[in-house]
Amino acid sequence: SETLICKYRDQEIWETIDPKALDDADMSDVIFNMNHCGRVFARTRNNSLKLSKDDKGLNMETELWEDDEGHKSLYRDIKRGILDKMSFAFTVRKSEYVYTEDAETGTEKVLRKILEIDKLYDVSVVDIPAYDATEISARNALVTESELRKAESLKAASLAREKYNYEKIKMEEK
């Protein structure tokens, strides 16, 4: 999506990132932190941070530890929705610019299209993102596993009931 990066007098600077921009990016040592600085919570180099790409963009997954006060407070702020946006820091290998002008207002629009990212440095939970379409959420892995097992049990019980009812109907037909 396009996002407004800067607005000054009669000029607007917009940016968009091509869906394939990360295809050849160096993601060998990416860190997860807050607002692109400070404490490192996880990193790809030691497999505590997992990154993946899909048609919507870049996805990240990490585990926050209960015995770490910084992790606990970050988890709490994400869970409460205080922190709910993401960003990433990178260098650009290839980009192009498109210049247009609004005939009515005379405002020049500069659109920077990022076509190829060279190196990805971090993924950050942020309080104010450049791209508002980003999101982060937290879930308790133990609760999620428990909910998954419960759903599997309910499905198994439902299948058993259906089989029992089918067998019962077959017996009554005889």
C-alpha cells in the first residue's frame, strides 16, 4: 500500500514497497526490538525470530519469555493493544520515483517505489508506524495449544456420535 512519508508546503512524499522487494534481501541476522532501537528481544541468527513472506508482506513470529520482565511487559502492552503496529528497517538496492502534480492544488506528489531491498536489519513493534496497515498481536502459546486440543477432542467426539447414529440407523433398517 502507499503511505504518506512526509508533507511539506506544496509537496508530498509517498512510498510503496513492491511485493517482491524482499525476495533477494539479506535476512541472515535480523533483530526484533521496539521502535528500531534499544533492547533486542529476538533475532534470526539464533532462530529465536522467524520471518516469512506472503502476498501481504513480511511476517514475524517469536516467543516472549515469562521469566523476563522486559518480555512480560512487551507481551502485556501488545495483548492490551497499546502497541499494535510494526515496522522494519532496511537498505534499498533498487527504487524508482514517479512525479505527479495535482492540477487543482498545485501539490507535487513524489511516489518512491521500493523495488528491491538489499538488507533487512530489524522488525520492530512501534508506537507510530510509517505504514498504518501493519499489525502485531500476541497470543499465549499454552492457551493456543490447549484450545487446539479441545477443538480436536470436540471434532473426534462429533465424528464418534455421527458414526454411532449411522450404525444405529443401519441396525433399525434391518
